[in-house]
Amino acid sequence: MTVLDDRALNRATLARQLLLDRAHMPVLDAVAHLCGLQAQEPQEPFVGLWSRLACFDPARLSDLLTRRSVVRTHLMRRTVHLLAAADVLAWRARHDAMLRQRVLGVYRAELAGVDLGELAEQGRTLMADGKPRSAAEIVRALAPGHPGVQPRPLAEMVVAALVPMAQAPPRGLWRTKGGVRNVALSSWLGRPVDPPPAQGADPVGRTLVRRYLAAYGPAATADLRAWSGLAGLPAAVSALRDELVGFRDERGRELLDLPDAPRPDPGTPAPVRFLPAFDNAILGYRDRSRIIDAAHLGLSVAGERAVLVDGRVAATWSVAEGVVAVSPLRAFSRAERTAVADEGRRVASFLSDGESDRARVAAAPR
């Protein structure tokens, strides 16, 4: 079985994630191709798409949100993602059990004794009018029926697990601040989510495997599990075995992939790219060694924005008063430093609507 080293896997990831070459692709198609973008920080998907798409217009993404073609919702790993509406409707039921278990994993004691089926019905009834509500408003309406249950676990269980919800705009619009107002997906999108499949069938699981590999492969089943939060989808993987090709990584793990998916030459040059916080190009794997060094793994879950140099996380970045500040994690060559500064200026211009193109690259750590 062919062994793919980390550099080969890196270039495959960059190509699938639209980070090797900026894609000439409609925004909705990009969101769908990426299987959504992690979006608990509302403005971060705009940077993620700007780094991936040629001529990205942030107004286009805002328009897709207001037209309900993309939605913000809890899905993979119980985190807020920005997804194509069609994917949310198709995938949500397949994630129901995982979402419920993840909330219970945090609040099991607090929710002991709560009839979750009854709570779900109460939540659906409350939200059936299509009115966006804050978590506090939902709790105020439901709490009298659940005396002694603290507001936060009650809200988390209803909003993130029991009732499929979208976060209504203005939350998530470009340059717009807005609190989270939840609205039932069935009301927001005009129809209920697709029902769970018949016992033993898992067409959604097979779709998720194919779509994940198209955007993240080659990858191990543990990577698929880490991305989705689901239990590895073993039946779906088994059903697709004859459609897939296999490799091994340098640590001996079996990797699966779509036969015709891009796997560029490992020597392909990789441009500097600025990633937003919690970007799935990093978080979408159990083994992230293809894109980030072990010493820096903590940065990927701490909300630090990353800079890719030669395809790997080599710096973090922030922006204040129109200036993009880059903090290297290793020494840069002169050419690398120039390329990082140049891309930093482009990021600054994007974030300021052309009013600033200032970037500062700090000295490398000793």
C-alpha cells in the first residue's frame, strides 16, 4: 500500500480546502464543497472564504444568509457551523443522537430527571410560530415546566440538540453585530429536516464519507470521526470500500480517499494563506500533523488565527486599528517574511474595505 508522507498529505489538504489556488467558484458552492465552515465566531467565515476564493465579495455571503440559502446552526461536533441549507436539511437528523449525547456529556447531572421527549415537544411547540428567540426567551417560556433545572443546560439541550434551529440574521452578517436569536429550521427553511433513514440504512452516512473525503482526504476513519463528531460511520465506510482507494501515512494509519480526488505533487509550491479562528483545515482531523506541528496543537483549539507558510501553520495573526500583526512561530527566510507581509497587507485591505493595508511581522521567537 502506498505511503503518503506529511508533505503529500499537506498538499492534498490544501488542494481540497481551496488553499493551494484560490478557486473561481460561487460562494454557495464553496460552502457546500467545504461541508460548511466552523462559525462560532460570526465574522471568521468571511476570512476563511476570502483566503479560498478569487474575487470574494463578503456581501454575497451576507445575501445568502438573508435569503436562507446558507444557515448558521449547531451540527458537526456540536459547534456552530455555516452550512448550505440543503445540507442542513439532509444531514441534521443523522446528527441528532450525537448532539443530544454531547449536551448530556456536559450537563447530565443537571438534566437528570428531565423527560427529554417532553422537553423536545415543548420546544417544538414554542418555536412553531417561526419567531426568532434568544436562549433567555426560550428558557423563560419553558422553565416553569421544569422547576429546579438551571437555565443554561435547559437552553443548551433545546437549542443545540432537541429542536433543529438556525441562528437568524443579523447574526453572521458582514460587519454586523447581533446576538443569537434562534428560529426553528422548519420555519426558517420552509420544510422540516429530512427524517432519519430506515433501520439499517445510512444513505446520509455514505454521503458524509464521500463529501468529507472530497474536502479533507486522504484521511483515516478517526479523522472523519473527529470532524463530524459521529462514531466513525463504520457501516457507511464499509459500504463504500469498493469505491475508495487506500493509502498509509508515515505512522502506519490506513487512509481512505476518492479515486479521482486531487493529490498534487508534494513539491507543489504553497502560497501564504491567512486562516480564521477554528478553521476546519486544521480542526477537521484527529491527526493534524499534516498541517501543524505537535508543539502548536493548542493554538488550533484556543481560537488563534493561523498563518500557513509552505502549507503549514507557521505564525498566528491578529488585527487592531486596521493593522494586521503577525507573530511567527519559527524563523522565516527573507522571502517568506516578504510573502507573509504582502499577504498580511491584502488581509488588512480586505478587512478595512481598502482603508488600510498595514501589516507588521514580529521577530521570530528565540
